[in-house]
Amino acid sequence: MKSANDILTRVGTIKPNTLVDYLTDYLIAIELRVQKDLLNIKDPVYNASSLSLDSPEDTIYELYLFAVIDFLNGEFGRYENTLSAFTSAWEALVANYEQKDNAFTDSDSSGNENDNGIYDRRFKLW
């Protein structure tokens, strides 16, 4: 799993900016949202050395920070585009995790739970 520093470095390389202090706060916010809304962790805890999502899903952090950079720089046309990209990726990620959860709780016609427990990675985001 990537660290917060890995994500911030990559974002700074792709989209140079002077907002590192702000971006850390926003990265914390999206990480806590991932834990709470996606992973269903009741009391999320931020750990800068190991974020919750691994590749390829960890791109969601970058997309969010790209949108934040555009917003904070007042580039609202770009912000609309990057926010749209983030929103689409977030919705796809949520759908993937819901599918994953259903794979563990689906029942067959006899009422027995599906015990294959397999998450089909063909539906990954990127």
C-alpha cells in the first residue's frame, strides 16, 4: 500500500503546485471517507504510512487531489472536469465494493450462501 507521501509526491509531479499543506488535509479527508463509506469502518483512523486502498484503486486519491488543486487555484473550468472524473471513479469504486460484498453474501436458489468468496477483478477501475 502507498503512503500519503507517495500520493502527494505523485500528484506534485503530475500537477505541480504550492498547496502541499492544504493537500495533506484533503488527503486525510478522502482517506477517512474511503474507510467510512467504502470499507464500512465505524471509527476510521488516518495512517499516513499506509493508506487503505492499493493499486489500482488508490488512483481515487490522486483524482480527488487534482480536483482540489484546480478549485484552490480558481481554475473552475478545469475543476468541473477533474471533479467529474473523480465522481465517476468514486461511483465505479463504490459499485465494485458493493459487488465484492454481494459475492460474499449472495445465496443460490437452495438458500445456501455462495461460498466461492471470489471478487472478480475484471471490473477494476483502471
